[in-house]
Amino acid sequence: MNVKTTIPGVQNSFLHQRSLSRHVHYQNADIEIIPDITVFTREIDHDWRRRNFVNTLKETLYSLEVKASERHKGRLQQKEIETDIRKRVAQQAEPV
């Protein structure tokens, strides 16, 4: 399930640069991460709503991007894999 996770006040330089690459009207200190698979602790108690983003981020055990399944006759590029790995590492490094 795709669960949109908002990271408020991004501290990580990688995520901050990604935020700055957005259109000027959408740049801010928050960034949304939407992994393809997310595993939560039991403490989430089935409440992964977007407006509950602090708890959603805090209770995430594992997030995974599954790019290959989204392709039809396309090739997965090395840069996409590297970017997804950097996003996951940056998400874990963010203070909650």
C-alpha cells in the first residue's frame, strides 16, 4: 500500500535539495515520501492517515520502492535505483 509520509522541516541535505528542485510555488521545508511498501510497528494501530504524518513517520519500520513493477517494456535505470536508496537512507536519518 502506498502511504504518503510527510517529513516536516527536512534536515537532510539530499531531501532538502529535492525539495528545492520543485516548482517555486511548491518549495517548502516539508517533503512527502510515498514508498510502494511500508511496514509499521503495532503502535500505528491502523491509523496511517496523511494528517497523522508525525506518528506515521515515527512508527515506520521499513519502506521499500518497487520500480520494476511499474514498467511496461521499459528498463530500470541505475540513477533511479540510487535515488530511491538515498531517499530511504535520508528518511531514516531524519529526526522524529
